[in-house]
Amino acid sequence: MSLKPSVSTTDHAQGNDNADLVIVEYGDYQCPYCGAAYPVLKELMKEFGSQVKFVFRNFPLSEMHQYARPAAIAAEAANLQGKFWEMHDAIYENQGSLNELFLFELAEKIGLNVSQFKTDIQKAELEDKVDSDFESGIMSGVNGTPSFFVNGNKFNGSAMDLFQLIRENAFD
């Protein structure tokens, strides 16, 4: 399966924007497997961030995880204040405490304007962004989280497998 649509400026990306290696994760903020992948991906970016462009797309499995969608919307709201990755990281680092009230605590902790954040999380365009990410995942053949794509192709393996392959320069 291949990634649809391709990575664009509407995506949340970190690392090297011009990297030859582009990794896309479809993630759910409440998924324990995404939570386990998070420190591995963090380490991967620490080691290879100058050679990799890492993209995160929302794929909240709302039937299973009641706070996945509110968390995704909170991250999108943080993005409006230029702090998407700070919120993304704070949610994963505190995954066990996740609930709607706690998202406001995180907003404050990462230095967001909380009244602005409260207004922003009501915005329909944030729901649209989360839905659009989710729909792109469905079109790309995502059926669980985390799901990874490397240079547009589905990667069938864990974050650890991905890290190992990059370490071995298997994508050169």
C-alpha cells in the first residue's frame, strides 16, 4: 500500500524537510502501542533527525480510545500557537493520565495561551484536519496504530524494526 495523499505542507513534520528518507506515522494518542513507539521514534530523531523527515498524522481509534480524538484536536489547537510537537510529546509522555481536563493542564504546562486554546479547540477546522488525516489513513490502507510509511510505502513492522533498518542504512 502507498501513502495517499503524499506528504505536504499541511502535515506536521520535524527533522530535515529536504531529507531523502520520509517517515509518516499514523498514530492514536491513547494507543498503548503508539505510546511504546514514541520513545523509540524520539531516539530515532535524536540520532538521525538531520537525515530524516518525520511526519505525524492523526488516526484516533475513537471506538476504543475515548480520549484519542480530543487529544488529537488538542494537538491541532496547540499547532495554532506553534506548539504542535510540544503538545504531541506531552500527551505521549503523560499517556496514562489522559483525559479532557488533563489536556488543559498540558496546554498550560507547555506554555500555551490557555484561553486561546479553549477557543481554538472548538474550531471546526481542527475537527476537519483530524478527519482528513484519518481519511488519508483509510485510503492508504491503515488498519491499526501505529502504522508507518517509509518514502510513501507501507512499512510492516514496529518502530524498533524501523530504527534498526535505518541504523543499518537499509534505506540508502
